[in-house]
Amino acid sequence: MNISIGNDHAGTDYKNAIIKKLEAEGHTVTNHGTDNDDSVDYPDFGHPVANDVEEGKADFGIVICGSGNGINMTVNKHAGIRSALCWNTELAALARQHNDANVLALPARFIDQNLALECVDTFLNEKFEGGRHDRRVGKIPC
């Protein structure tokens, strides 16, 4: 699977752990995030992830900032992006099962790194259920 990932300064350590895990599992990861903790603007790192997913260069995106909100709002401005802010594995599962989310947003300052890795696993391994959810997702404008 091809995964695009982006982060601001709050998410650098999480991004590095996620990339290490995903690459060990055989995934290809495109890193659009900052690589240090110097203050940066999350939109600069979210837009390239959304572009990768929109253009089919990535199967899924993962975005990380302090609260998860700012970078989630950023990528959701792109047509065809359904990003879900998840702070536990149940939300990550439902984002895929019910909303066909294609980007996972993580709040680095509100969940620990192990939980973030679990959310990534859950998100990437769940499938969209379709059915009544397909009708609802179809009503989200692109």
C-alpha cells in the first residue's frame, strides 16, 4: 500500500514511529512532514498529503498536528478527501467502516504514541461497509 504522511512540529516523533512501522510492514511511505520540532504551519504539510490521495499517488493519507484539528480541517478542504480525526481505535474503525475515510488525522498532544500506532493499524485494516453508508457518503460533496 502507498501511504502519504504529513505532520507539523508536534507530530514529528509520531510520524517517525509510524513510518518505521509501515515500512517494516512493506508499505511505501511518502513523507511530506517536517523532520524537527521547530514551529511550522500545518497546512504546508497537510496539502501535499491531500494532493497525493486526490491524485491517486497514495491509497491513504495520515496527518498529524498537536490537536489534530487544524491539519484535519486543511485536508478536508480538498475534493474527494474524507479525513477523520481519531483519538481511539473505535473511531478509526468507524471512520473506515461507515465514512470510507481516506485520511487519518491524529492529535499528537492528546494520545500517546502507542495508541496512535494502534489507530493507524485499525484505520488501514478496516474496510468500508457500503450499503446504507454508501448512500450517506455519496451525499458529501466533492
